[in-house]
Amino acid sequence: MTDVWHELERVIDGLSSIPDVQAAAVVRRDGLIVTHNLPESVDPKIVAAGAVRCRICGTRLAEPAGKQGTRHSTNYHGFASTERGASTAS
């Protein structure tokens, strides 16, 4: 488990080194923050809630009308914030 933790920290640090990316977080599908490097002025719980809401909306938009999919490739998704806005990636 320690190797996974260090790998997540390495990925978060790598994302933060990309131009225009100010912070990054790994959030479980249920909204629990796994790790982040958000500034102290940003509440990680609010970021996690926003990321989960984006994932839910995206999932609903991607599903065909009348069918609810249950397949997910992972239980985690990432969230990165830039000066222009925020984006999520599952």
C-alpha cells in the first residue's frame, strides 16, 4: 500500500508541474479525498463534492436514455484546477 501512496503523491506533484495547473486531487467515487495538494484556502471537501457531482452529471449524460449503466473502470477519479477553471477525469 505504501508504494501506491507514493505513486499517487508522485502523480499529484507531476500534475501540479503542468503549466496553468494550480492544484490536483484524487477523489473516490463516494467523495472521500484520497490525496491532494490544494492550497490551504481551498476546502478539500468542497472540491471533492464538486468533482463527484461532475462525475455523476457526466455519467448521466453518457448513458443512453432509459438505461442506467453500472460499469466503472475504477473507483477513483482525478480533479485538476487551472486558472481558467476546473476539469475532471475518470
